[in-house]
Amino acid sequence: MNGFNGHRGIPSGTGETAADAGHPEIVAILKRKIEEEGPLPFRDYMRICLYHPEFGYYRREEPKIGRDGDFYTSSNLGSVMGEIIAGELLAFAETAPSGSPVEFVEFGGGTGRLARQALDALRSRSPGQYASVSITAIESSAYHRALQRETLREHADRLRFLTEAEWLAEPAGGGVFAVANELADAMPVHRVRQLVGDGRLELGAVGWDDRTGFTERWLPLGEDHPAALHLGREGIRLAHGQQAEVNLGAGEWIARAARRIRSGRLLLVDYGDTAGELYASHRMNGTLMCYRRHIADDNPYAAAGRKDITAHVDFTACMRAARAAGWTVARYETQREFLVRGGILGRLVEHAGRDPFSPEAKANRAIRQLLVSDGMSELFKVLTLERE
């Protein structure tokens, strides 16, 4: 697939049919769980599909990112995104007391390309500041740890791998510069819908039919259910017949990170919007999307366990959770605004060559794709949180 058509959050073609086979172990686990416990809340279904310790999509030793995977990320388009993050890291490091160490933390770094781009750029621009930076990769997948270890081998002398639980168990520290690129969109979500007529809310669940496989079920949503409490707390009212996603994990994750970061900065980069846009009445079917082989579809029940499942991030809820946890919202901007502020336009290179594969042409093409391709630059947002 050319360009960013297969990027998560940007549909690129027709989806798979319900007849597509899911991962056999995942299907067996889900089927047995449904038969024993009854309809499974969609959030649990998504969690098992993506994060089952042995067979989950993100746990298996198969490519997910890039040409041989299912989707692209911004780090696949040249090195500009990483270089601009390096500028943010450098500016942060320069504010630290002289000689104070800086901890660069990346959550769920995939192949490690973004971290390598940022660290290579920092080392080139300011060897002295680079020398003060330690690297912590928060990664629970053994497969991705191996990929990151290889990608970041030039920075191995200052690199360590931890699970989130291990990192959180450490004493709260200062001088932390953390990046989470396309992390929150893959957190398991509840699906909810507003019934037509009586205004009651229902919770999405998953059933099983021996003839057709997984089936979509809707159950009454109690007023004390966490998803209902979240909607009430955020003041979200769905239109009659409207379906939406509730991501409770993003706010919980922001609060956990705040307890570990005594002072520092956190960049949350993801596709999404404010609550007013995400839950607007023109989004009657929500934002849930799936990605496999660079084709997007909206059927999470086909090819269960074999594809990515995502939902747009509610940045209003993220900002509210951040403030409640003691963060200051320094900036909320589109990726285009973030890149332009970081000087991306100055990286366009004038060249007279006609070779479309020259380094100059490739660099310019990557910059243009980051800024204009498929609306990605507006769909993606960058939330910068600070704590002094």
C-alpha cells in the first residue's frame, strides 16, 4: 500500500468478511470463556485479542509495523518526527540543573525506530546533552524488546528495558522526558450505545454462535458501571441510536505515570480529538477501526486476534485526568502544528535533480506526507503535559 493509506486511523480499503478465520488459539480461548461466563464485555474481548500473554496480536512474534506488517507509524516516513522530538528533548534537557541526569522514557516503542531517530539526532546536535540522557524502554512484549534492542544497539550503553509495573515500582524521579506514540488508541475500550426512544444506555458485548462465530450483543448498562460513570462525569450525551467507545485506560495510565514522574514532561501522540468532536451526533457508529495487511475495516469480529483494533483517543478526558493527577497541560495541538513549530518546513531541501529516489527527494517527500497525507497531520494530535 503506497503512502499512509494503511496508517492506523485512516481507512484504506474494504474490510475483511466475517468468514475470515481468526487466530485458532484466540478463538478457542474466547469461545470457551463465552460458553462458561456468558456474553463477554467488548473491552475484555479486545484485551484478549490484542494482549493475551501468549497468543495476543501484540505478543506474537510477527511484524505489525511497516511494509511487512499491518500499519505504518510516523517513524516510517523518514526521520523527521524523531528529529523534532529530539528538539523537544534537547530543550527540556537544557532546563535541567547543570549535570542533572535526564531519563528518556518511551512507552510501547514498537520497533524502536522513533527512539533511535530522536537519540541519533540528539547525539548529533548536542553530544554533551546526549551524554546526560539515560534511556528506559517500557515494553512488555519480548518480541518488540528484541526488535528495539537491535534498533537501538548504538545506544545500548545507556539503555534498559522495564515493564510498566517495574518502572512504576521505582521511586518517583525528576528529569523525566516521556513519549507515548500511538499507545492510547490500542487500549481496550468499552462500546456503548444509546437506545432509540427511551434513552437507555447499553453496553457492547460479544456472544458466540456455532454457525456464524462471534456475534455482537447489547446488554443493559447499569448507572454504576464505570463506562456510565465516565460518560456522566465528562458530560457526554449520545444521540438516539448512537454508538461510541469509552477508553478508561488512558486516564488511568496518565494518573499512574504522574505518580512516578516527580518532575518532567510527557508527550502523548495519537489520533483522536476532543470529546465534542468524538461524540458529536455525526459520528453515529463511533470510531472503532481494525487494520490488517494495510487495509482498514470496522469489523473486530473477523480475523479475531490476527489484526489491530483501535479507537480514537478522547483528548478532553486525557486532559481532565492529567490535571487531576497534578500535570499542567502545556500544549494541545495537531501534529501539523507540532511539526511546523519544530521547524519541519525549514527541512525542505532545494534540489535540481530529477531522481525521485535521491536522498533529497526522499526527505522532501517524507515531509510532505507527514504534513498533508490523507489528513494525518490534522487527525493526529500531540498533547504535552508538564510537571515542575
